[in-house]
Amino acid sequence: MYLDLLLLAVIICYIVDISGAMRKFRKPFSCSLCMNFHCGILYLLFTGNFTIIGVAFVAFLSMMRTVI
């Protein structure tokens, strides 16, 4: 689960921040912090792993988007 979330964060950071593919869209799609958080929460919900630790990890990955 944690590796999946980390890889999801890397992919989102690449698409939103590095490739520039999302420049023509406006919020919430142009912000990698928002996209990481929302996609991570949806991943946790769909996989049945929605716990406080999972949400905290998603929030941590969203906060670390500039490092990724």
C-alpha cells in the first residue's frame, strides 16, 4: 500500500509539475499537492485501506511533493 502511494505521488508530480501537461487546466488540477492528496484518499477508499495511518501517509506525501 505505501509503495503504491509513493509511486502514485511520483507519477502525479511528474504529470502536474514537470511535464506541464496540466497547465491549461485550473484548480484543483493544476496543484500537485491537491492532486496527490485527493488521489491518495481515493486510492485508500477504493482499496479498503482507509485508516488514520494511511491518511497521515497520504498527507505526508502531499506535503513532500517538492522533494519528490
